Amino acid sequence: MMISERMAARLNEQINHEFFNMWTYYSMAYWFENAGLTVFAKYFQKQAKEEQGHGEKIAKYLIDQGAHVRLASLPAPVVDYKSAKEIVEAFIQHEVKTTKMVHEIVDMAIKENDHATRNFIDWKVDEQVEEVASANELAQMVRYAETPGQLMMLEGRVYHMLEK
Ligand SMILES: [Fe+2]
Ligand SMILES: [Fe+2]
């Protein structure tokens, strides 16, 4: 194994966290689907699939480094959201937390002189800048909407965000 046991454990934790984000974003997508906001639902489905991709990318790195991938059971995602506003605020919180976790991996890699992981995880540092910006963009729009009708009208802009 080319990385430390400690780093392998930490990266496994991150894989499970990315999959938990996937689970959470599917839960948010289904909430929007139920509310008839199908473009918002698509947005969160796309986010969920991206989270799956992040988990898979880290898993591939572990395997390339001769470590084992250890999946754990995922906590149940929140399902009883009260509003679109609550969802987008939770979305930001998830991405901020994920960013902090990624930065911890960078710190650990530097401490361990683990150049390979340090270099690998840079992709995720950049990715998180985009993820937080995207969550903030969505939240800002939703904060302006006072009625379900206004949320529905926002879907045109969310549609364009999906095309990016
Ligand atoms: Fe992610
Ligand atoms: Fe994310």
C-alpha cells in the first residue's frame, strides 16, 4: 500500500460521505418532484449523480494505491423538508461541510508528506469552490421567491444552470 493506514481510513470516510451527499440530494430531488417543481428535482438529481462520481473517483484512487475500499451503511437522509428555502440552506451546509472535510485531507497529506494524495485531492479542492458557488447561486434565487408560483417561474433559470 502506497499511502498510510490513517490516510486510507480517512479517504474511505470521504467516499462514504460523498455517497451520503448523493443520498441526501436524491431525497431533496424527490421532495421537489412531489412539489411539482420538476426542474429543481432534475437539478438535485444531477447533483446526486455528481456526488456518486466523487465517491467513485476517490475509490479508484484508493484501489490504485493498493488500499481497500470499505463501504459503510449510510445514515438516512432528511426527508421531511418544510420548504424549498430549507432545502437550499441545507444544500449550502452540506457543501460547506464537505469543503472542510476535503481541506482536512489536504492538511493530513501535507503532514504525512503524502505527495500523491496531496496532488490527487487538489481536484476536489477546486471542485468544492464550484459546488459552494453553485449552491449559493441557487439559494439566492430561492430566497427571493415568496410563493410557489414564483418558485415555478424560477425553474427557467434553474434549467439554464443545468445546461452549464
Ligand atoms: Fe461531492
Ligand atoms: Fe458536492
